[in-house]
Amino acid sequence: MSVIEFELVRVIEAPIEQVFDRLAGIDGYGDWMPSRGSLLRRTRQTSPGPVGLGTTYLDETSVGDVPGDVAEYLRPTAVVFHWWDATSNGKVKTEGWPGYRLEAIGPRSTRVRHHARMQVYGASRLATPVYRWMARRERTAVIEALQASFARPAASV
């Protein structure tokens, strides 16, 4: 097994509750996730009810469908997702835990610590350097899209 792990930090100019709701709002990802530079095409919630611990979802990506669930949910400070990619016979090749820790640093500012962890199993370990590059690229695109989604338009002069 190989482990890939890193953290990205951004300050977002929005209240912590709004940032958390955007991150936890699985069915709203299409409104702010990057349309370019990302493997993600669409995410949809697959379990009923409001998002919370155990909620399931499906990521439709350019390399196939990837199921997942919410592994940690503590509004408004933490949400961690868990996804896995398996072979046709059900053997897990890779799994990941993209998570977000939020800290209010003012009434309209939130520090977001985006921790990404991925495990690569079996023969897929040979591709660990490629997975590392892809994961960093993907997670950076997501955190920057989150930040941009709260950017206010410049005031007209």
C-alpha cells in the first residue's frame, strides 16, 4: 500500500457557515466546482435526506464513476468525504479522504484547511507518482474554485 497525503490552506472571504454549507452541499457542486482542469463531471447524492454523516454520493468523472460517503460531519467546522475505486470484481485499487477543517478568522472570513489523503493498493501502487500528481492538481482546482465561488464582483466605478 502507498499513501499520498498533503494539505492546502486558503482564506475565503465568507462566513464559516456559508463555506461549510457550500462544501457539504453535494447536489450543488455543479454550481461552483471547476468545469476545466478537473476530472469531476458531476456529483450527485445517492441516499435520501439532508447531507450528514453516512450520506452516500456518486462522483461521475472523466475516468469513470466513483462512489463515496460522508465520513465526518461536524457543522460548521469539519467535513470529510471518503471515496473508493474498485476493480470489476470489487477489489479496491484506490481510496481517498478529502477533508476540510474550517476556522472562522472574522465575521466574514474563514480559513479552510483542505487535507487530502489517498491510499493506493496492489499493482496500482506502481502508478503512485501519477496518482500524487493528479491528486494535487485535482484538489488544488477544487479549493481554488471554492475560493473563487465566494469572490465578489468588483464595484463599478
